[in-house]
Amino acid sequence: VVKGIEYAFFPAASGHYEAQYLIDSAPPVISNILATPNTNGTCLITWDTDESADSRVDFGADANVLSDTASDPTSVTQHAVLLTGLQSGATYYFRVSSEDGSGNALTSPAA
């Protein structure tokens, strides 16, 4: 694995070979964002990306100030982040972000 891309090895005749690498400049596409609140002061935020990426949720009680963060550095396509310490009956706003292995990131609008 080189820069997050798996390569295969195969027998080849001796000689000169040249490898060309494409530059990944596209951020992961975020879809299927879902918030599942629980009665115990937690909320599970899930979403999908079209390529492996990390997971981050910024959240807070004010849509303009999302000062709390929960994250997972694991590179996956199906994301799940549990928010904890939430007040029962309160309204919270959040946005999800994912960054791929090439440093391309995308953030959803606040929901």
C-alpha cells in the first residue's frame, strides 16, 4: 500500500519501467447523513463517503457556534460518531466532515 492505494505485484521481464501516479485532488462525497438521538444524552451521527476518509462532527446548541467536536481518525466509508453529554430536550446543530488520505476534505452544511 502506497499513499492509501493498494498495488498488486506480478512477474515481469527485466527492463525499465515507469510508474505514473494520478494526483487525488477530489474530496470525499458525503451522503446519507442521519442523526439518531437517544434518551441517555447521546446522539449517533452516521454518514457515508464515496472513498475512505476520517470522521468528524462539530456540534453545539447555536448553529453559528459549533464549538464541540467528536471524531474518529479511522479511514472508512461508513461513518458513525457518538455525541455524548447532551441535554435532554435541547436542540443541537451539527455538521460532519471527512478528509481522505490525500488531505482532501469536505464539510456538510450545519443541520
